[in-house]
Amino acid sequence: MDKNISHESKSNQLCEVLSRNIEKNDSMINKARIKLIAQVILALCKVQTVSFHKLALAFDNESKADSVYVVT
């Protein structure tokens, strides 16, 4: 994927790739779950770590990190 394209465009491209590959395997996953998988993959690429707090901060949404990841 090109580095100079928007996060939303990268997400859409990745969703298309995931959808095509999932359909090839005769699996059915709804669009919302495919979008979630794409967001997680892009967030991991963005932060380059497995810190769940940093991962929650990298999600491209309006939620606060504490509502996405809660330390127990």
C-alpha cells in the first residue's frame, strides 16, 4: 500500500483484500468484522508494538482509549 494515502483509503483497500480472500475460503464474515480486522492490522502497523493501550490510541475513531482498552 502507498504511504501517501489516507488512513481511510488504506482501510478500505485492506477491507477489499480481506473480503476477497475470506470469500475464496467460503467463509462468511460480516462487513463490520472485516472492517474491525482491517483497523486492528493498520493500528498494529502504525504503532509497531503489541501494547494494548497504544493500540487503542491508534484506532481511527472518536472513542477514548480508556473505553477501548481498560487496564484491570
